[in-house]
Amino acid sequence: MGKSNGSFRTIGLVSAISSQLAGGILVGIYAGKWVDGQFGSDPLFLILGLLTGLSAGTYGTIHLVRKYTGDD
């Protein structure tokens, strides 16, 4: 029973990591496209939003993995 519980925790961790990375990037892209539409500066805020979303997703992933491994 203990091994099965560990497998489910690992699957949950992998799901959380992928959703944090993908979610951060998608939110950054959509927000950047929206701001570009408001100001007419076509690729600038899209790129900034992408980088901001990537860094936010990476930070969240690092925090999640540290919490999972007990380093936090």
C-alpha cells in the first residue's frame, strides 16, 4: 500500500509541475498580447509576458519541488 501511495504522490507532483510551467507561460503570453493590443506595440509585451510567465512558472516549480522534498 505504501508504494502505491508514493506513486500517486509522484504523479501529482509531475502534474503540478507541468501545469505550473504551462499555466505561467500561457497567462504571460495572453496578458502580453492583450497589453500589445491596447498600446499597439506588437511584439514587445508579448515577449515580456512570455519571459515573466516563464520565470514565474520556474519559481513556482522550484518552490513546489523544495516543499515536496522537505528542503523548504
